Amino acid sequence: GAQQSATVANPVSGASTDLLPHFQLEPEDVYIVKNKAVSLACRATPATQIYFKCNGEWVHQADHVTQHSTDRGTGLPVMEVHIEVTRQQVEKIFGLEEYWCQCVAWSSSGTTKSQKAFVRIAYLRKNFEQEPTAREVSIEQGIVLPCRPPEGIPPAEVEWLRNEELVDPALDANVYVTPEHSLVLRQARLADTANYTCVAKNIVARRRSASAAITVYVNGGWSTWTQWSGCSTSCGRGWQKRSRMCTNPTPLNGGAFCEGQNVQKTACTTLCPVDGAWSEWSKWSVCGAECTHWRSRECSEPAPRNGGRDCHGPELDTRNCTSELCSHAAPGAEDVALYVGLVAVAVCLVLLLLVGVLVYCRKKGGLDADVADSSILTAGFQPVSIKPSKADNPSLLTIQPDLSTTTMTYQGSLCPRQDGPAKLQLPNGHLLSPLGAGRHTLHHSSPSAEGADFVARLSTQSYFRSLPRGNTNMAYGTFNFLGGRLMIPNTGISLLIPPDAIPRGKIYEVYLTLHKQEEVRLPLAGCQTLLSPIVSCGPPGVLLTRPAILAMGHCVEASAENWSIRLKKQSCEGTWEDVLQLGAEPCTELYYCQLEAQACYIFTEQLGRFALVGESLSMAASKRLKLVLFAPAACPSLEYNIRVYCLSDTQDVLKEVIQLEKQLGGQLIGAPRVLHFKDSYHNLRLSIHDMPSSLWKSKLLASYQEIPFYHIWSGLQPFLHCTFTLERLSPSTCELACKIWVWQVEGDGQSFTVNFNIAKDTRFSDWLVPDSEVGAPALVGPSAFKIPFLIRQKIISSLDPPGTRGADWRMLAQKLNLDSHLSFFASKPSPTAMILNLWEARHFPNGNLSQLAAAVAEVGKQDGALFAVSEAEC
């Protein structure tokens, strides 16, 4: 309105400040909907005049509607005024500043101003900035439906409809809506198959997005096999079969049908009954003292079998001799035979007693002197011909030659170490007998020469369909009872096959593979998360007489109160089963697992497919994430991309990302950082800061990027990353310095300082390929172990029997900090072998033999000292 002047009386001198007007009603913010004018009101007491001022100008007096009254409580005058504001008034200053109005009241003591009330034009655009899209997801998979509502004033509120019914997160714990208005289904259920619509509304209008059809499908799974049917024939060769059905679960909503056969047949043979028949009679015996002789026959042509009838009739036939054939035995002949037999039995008993005494005396001495000498393990023994080292101990190292054609020849001698007089010598025999300085030949099995031949042989097996194609993540070799080792370079994954794990006379072709998560379906429920790579070793069904040790990395920050960790193994039917719960008493002796800071060592007597799965017990549980930055080595255009990967902290995932980035032409920026990601349901956020605005600008519309919590926590999406797209303002700009922050919402942050020359072409850092991992993926026989075979056998034979003062395998476990696994070691036929196998798995190829030798020596000294005292007392 037009500006109006007002005359305000000066406040009366000495007037009380209580007579200043105060507002009982102040104007409030309002929105103009379409073309409807809005009303503003205020009321003050005591007041002699009251007017509105809008955007610094007085509203014309004629536009005011004033009401006078008296406050009943105080008797003071009250004035109330109303004005109307139209859309045209607000649009006159649109884009310059916001439209506001303020009420001013006068009394004889002065003036008082009310709060400002803002008048805004309400609207809601028609088009959504982002709408949900149709998807097909597997059951129990997480779903995120994005929705960015249209621009509007006031900002639109968002609600979701499922088949035109309101979705209420308060009634369904599986559903929640993010602050960015995305609808999240934590685990897809069959009931979640529906049409989803995002609805935005404010005081002006209500907008609906296009409906997104979500289809939750179920892949089929085989039921367990039925029992084998009876053989089709009652006698002779026939067949029998068993079947299974694709009902565990039944495929739904387009899910994949089960792969494989639903019927299996196998040949069977039912043994036919054979009736017995007599053999020919033997010749008549010499006529006896009673003038009789005899003959016999056997039911052996054929003998009765498979339920056949036995022979009928007598086995022995006797008859009288004629008088001239009758003879009498010399008196006392039976007594002489009895005495000779008794003397022979007595001699045998004396010999057995002497042997037992000798064995007892040999064991009483405890460790051999050669084993107690720590220098033996590190003296650089050379492999020798595999023959018995002593005549009285042929089983110490009796190795049958391998059937392979590979022969390795070594030059050197092998003699026992001569200790000085200060060394305590035990009266046992030498660890190794001198063999002279000749040439010795060691036969051992070797890996297949060509990987293609090995894969071709595997392809004929049914289980090969689930193995990865190619040799990048596979190692394989041919092994016998000498054992060996398989390794997948740069992944931390290895398989140790200890000596005598493969039965003597057997030769196995063994493989070790690393699976990508998209190749194998590992169902997870609740708060479960994948903590390790999925690894297969096989072939399945291989018979091992000693546990093999599978080593692989993990990303869990383990603590008993925060985690429940389980070892899972995939059965032949394809289902995953819990075979071991870490920290609990094992329900089977087939599996055992030692969990260390960044790796786990799995003892298994059955090869197969394994994975480590954890379930958080509290929100304090955390996983280790490795944060890695990559960027192009050169920038031919104005745009430049920085990729930030959030990976599980295991070597195999880092290896895959490095190979991927090499193909993309990326270079590593700095060293990777570790972030502890907690089970707090909060997402991971990434943002870029401190970038010189005069040289660069970010093309990211929002202030940060976000990776949903469940995408990270499940561990099934290995290569999660965000890309920051930057644009340089001048083609001459060739340097960039900035910071990238990565943090979990309501958690601690991790920052990267990025400072590099984008025109410089740098190679990948050498530290990404650990020296310990470089080498052959398959090692066979003694070359696969740090401890020489003869030394190993002698340590085992010395420490397995219970020793004095506990100087046996239990003390060795304590020296090597493995005493928490004593119950597992004790359950095996050779506890010492288990300890040495675990040492080999943990320390190959850079293990310190001197430390192991020192631990063995300490055990030997204690046992030897006690032996010396007992000898002196005797």
C-alpha cells in the first residue's frame, strides 16, 4: 500500500515501562495458495494506534480493519488489526527478496514491534526429480527404491504406496524410509512383490510418480535325494535309482530352475546263491593202532555262499584195516611232541619280554640329542634318497618311489651335528645316520605340465560346473603321501597337504580355487555378513588320513561378546551348512579353525567349498574396510574422475580391484586406509573438500555421496565405489590438491589427502605384490615345507609320548603360543604333527626356523635334565 506517516506522541516523562504495548497476538508465516489472498492479524495492549509495515513500507490506513476492546483483567485498551496480502503484492518483489510484514503498536509510553511474518507463494512442480524403477530381485536381497520429489514451497512430504495401500514403517520392521525419501526393504519377501508408487504432497497439490513393479523371485533348490531303490534284479546285474525334486524351494516368479539331474541311476549286482558241493575224497590214511584208517573231503567245490545250501553228508569216512596192514605206534611218542611244544612257547615269551624292555628303555630317555639341538633345523639339510635311516627303525622314513617321471638330483651329504661338551647328550640314537658324501636322488610328484590338460580332466566331473573358468584364481598339482602346498598368488589363500595326509600308494590331483561372489550364491539371513572369500579345494570325496590346512584372509574385528562366527561348507546338494562355530566346542572332529588377526586357518579332513560367515551380536561389532583411491594417469579432456573403492579388507578383493583398474588405465593414489565399519545401520558417506575453486569445480550436485549400509555389510558386493567427477577450468591445469572424507554416519571419519600431478604417468606401487606371495602356485614334496622331513619325523616321535614334567607336545604348543588349542591337538593321533603343520601353514616361506628350533630345544633341555638326575640317582 501507499506509505503513510504517523505521529507518535512522546512518552510521558517518568511513565512506567509497564505501559509500553505488548502483543497478545503476532502475525505468523503464511503461504498463498493459487490466487487466494491471505490475512495477517495482530493484537496489542495497551495500544492507542496499531499499523502494519510490509517490506519496510507502511500499509495504507484504509487497508487495515481495526477492532477496539478492553482487557477484562487489567482494564487496559486492546487494539486488534487485520490486513490482506494478495499474490500480486508478493510477485512485485519476487526474486529480489522475501515478502514480509510487521506490526507496530503505539501507546503513551512508546512503540513496540512484532515479529516478522513471511508471506510466500506456495507451489509444487509436476515432474519428479527421480522416480522409482521396476526391478527383479532374489528373495532375501535388499531393495532400495529412490524417490526425489518435485520442487515445491513448502517442501513436499513423501509417502509410499504398495498396491495403492499406504506403507507404514512403524508397522513393518523390514521397511524404512531414508531422509532422502528412498524406500528400503531390508530383505525382500514374496509378499513384497507389488507395484510401488512415490507420492509427494504439500498444501498446493499432490503428485504421484510412475509405479515401479518389484518382482521378488525364488531360485529353485533341490530336495534331498530319496533312498536308493532296490536292485531291479534278484540275481545278477541290474540297476537302481534315486530321485530328487526342485522343491527346496520351488522356483517362483521367474526364478531359475534347479541345475542338474533329478534322477540318478547306478549299476547294482545282486549276488546269486551258490549251493555247496563236495570235493573228491582224499586218499586213505595209514592204518592206525586200532586197525582203522580214514579219508576226508571238503565242501569247497564250490563252497556255499550268498545264502546257498550247505553240503549234506559226512566229511570223514573211516573203516577197518586188514590184519596185515595193522601197526602200533611206539610208546611215549605223544609225550615227546608235547614237551618240544612247551619249550618252543617258553623261548618265544622270553624273546618278547626282551624286546619290550628295549623299547621301554629307548622311550624313557625323552628327546634325542639331535632334536634338542636347535642348530639341526637351520643347518641347511639337503634332500637325500628316501631310505630307512636305521635298521632298527624302518618306519622313520620309508618312502616308496613316486610313479611320476620327474626326478630331481642333489649333491651333498647328511650327517648328525657334533655338539660341544657343554651340550647335554641324551642316550638315544642319532637323529640321522651318516650316509656319506655320495649323490642321492629324490623322487617326488609334480604339478601337471599344462593347465589346459588339468582343466580338461576336471571338465568331465559334475562338480566342475561351479568352478571358475581360467587359471587366474586357480592352483592345482599332483600329490602323493609326501604332501605339498597350493597357493593362489597375491590373495593370501593357500592349502597345505601335510605328509601322510594322502594314503601311501595313492596319487591325487588337487585344485584350489577362489570364487567371485557373483559366481556362488551364499544366502545370508538377519545380521549375517560374509567375512572371507569363498574358496574351494578338491576334488570332493578325496580321502585324507590327516587334516589339510586351508588358509585365507578375513575382515572381522573379532571379539567373543560382539560376534558369532561360523564356518560354512557347501554340501554336494548345493546347500550351505554350518560345520563349526568358532569359540564353541566342536561337534565333529572333521573341522577346526584358528582365527588370527587377519587370517584364519581351517583344519579339514574333507575337501570342499568353504566360507567364513559372521553374525553381529551388538552394534559394537565392526568389519574392516579397505579404502582405496584410483584416478586416471593422464587427463586428455577437461573432466577428471576420482574413484573411491570401499572393499572388504582381504588381499583377494584388493587384487581384483587392481587388475580392474589396470584395464581402466587408473593409477593408485597413496596407500590404502582401513576403516572400521560398525553394525549400526548407518550408511557410508563420502565427500570432497579443499579443492582450489579457481582451478577446479565439482560436478556433484549434492554435498556428499552415500553407499547404503546393507550393500556394505552383507559383503556380497565386493567392488563398491563412488566416483567424484571434477572439471578443470583451464586446459593448462595439470595439478590437483584436495581432501576426500569417508565416514559412517554418526561415526568416526577417515580422510584422504589427495595431492598429485594428473599429467604424470605412474606405475602401480610394488608393495601391492608381497614378496612372500611370489612363486610357484604348487609345491610338491619336501620343497613345500620349511622343516626337513627327517627332522620332522624325529620331533614327532620324541614329543608325542607323554614326557616328564610335561616336556612333550604340550610344552611345545605353549612355547609357540598355541596352548589354547590343546584339546584339538590331543584329539588327533599325533598332536605334534598338528602343531608342526600349523607352524608350516602360518610361516611359509619366510618362517624363522631358529625360533622353532629354540622352542624345541627348550623342551628337550627340560626333559634331558630330568633324565640326567635320574641316571645319577641310579
